[in-house]
Amino acid sequence: MKTAIIGAGNMGGSIARGLANGSLIAESDIIVSDPDAAKLERLKKSFPAITTTHNNVEAASGADMVIVAVKPPLMKSVVRELKLKSKQILISVAAGISFEELAHFVMLPEIPMYRVIPNTAICERESMTLISARNTSSEQDEFILRLFNEMGMPMIIPEEKMGAATALASCGIAYVLKYIQASMQAGIEMGLSAENAMTMIAQSAKGAAALILNNDTHPGKEIDKVTTPGGMTIKGINELEHNGFSSAVIKAMKATLS
């Protein structure tokens, strides 16, 4: 499937690399457009068979699937200039741009469309990727899920849930990183090197995620396994709660929607 990616920034570039490393789209079937020559050169150096261009219209014209990975304020002008056809699949990677807006931009309300919101771990092929679909077939949905499954874990959700899901999965990765950073600071204060503290807590976070994703369990059950009566962990857990840890996380997630 010939695929055009409009935008070679953090998300567009990571998607291009993920597709090129995957098994479903040939590297030679990918064309990436961006005004920044340096970004295209870096991409081309890693994946010589990818075609690059500065011309968005040229990139999209022969593509079966067009992934638009530009900042939300640019979406209208970029999508309009592409002059897409109804047989093409449009994928928007811009947060906050609804299907109704996309249909207005593209002036083809019947075109198959996806809204895709990865998180920054897509560069490590570990993204939690949110997907909403409009005017698509079950075969197209299955293909898109397989495509993004090679870059992490995809999930199709109704468009009306996209805001809440973005708070958890896209913004949420920053909150996890903030926890890692704070834990590092504690480790340094207790005498550990910054490098060792970072490795310890990052691996612990990775292990915690694996417990949830790989087993039929719940965070509460896994916490109970660690919190022995009178032990170190329960004292720390209670201190977190005394200082409003759970409430702070909930408020942070909800604040993204306000």
C-alpha cells in the first residue's frame, strides 16, 4: 500500500520509521514530505528506499493512504491543498481536530478517515495508540490495527472518548515520566547516582506495566503483594496518599480536558 506521510517531525518521522521497520508496507512504498531538508536527510540516511519531497501535493497524489502529521493549526491549509480523492484513506495525527472538521477541510465527507493519537513512545515502537474511525470498512480497520500494532499497542475507540483517552495515553506518558524523575531525585538524595537511580526506577516502571499487561490482574492486587504488614512499602504508600498522590493524578488527567 503506497503511503504518504505529510510532516517529518517527532510524530511523522517516528511513524515513517515504524512503517519502514514493519512488515506490512514496503519501505519503497513510503513517501515523506516536509519543508525541513535536515529532517528528510536524517530519515533518508536510515531508510534509503523511502522517497522524500518538499511538495505535499506530490507526496499525496499517488498514495493509497495519506497520514497527515502536522500541528493542529496547520491542518486546514495542509489538508485542503492535498486535493484528496474519495478512494484514498486519510489519517490525521492532530489532537483536537474532529472528523467533522476534517471532512470540511478535505471537502469529501465520504472519504475513509482515521484519527490516530500515538504517544511519544512510538519512537521505541511502544506507543499506546488511540484510533477512531469514520466511513471505514472492517477490513480497513483490521489493517490499521495491524499497522500500528507494529509500533506498540493500538486501540479503536469512539471519537467522543478521544479526549479522555488522550489524557490517559498521550498526556499520561508525561505524568509517568514525571514520577520517574521525582523518584530519581529521591534516589540521589539517598545517595544513589543519578544514572543508577534512573535505571532502577525506569525498570521498575516497566516491570509494573508488564505485570498489568501480561496478567489477569489489577494494580491493587499487585500492590497488596508488596505491602507486607509493618513493612517499608505500606509506609511509603500511606505517605503518598497523605500527600494527595491519587487525587493529584486524577486532577492532572482531568485538567487536560478543561
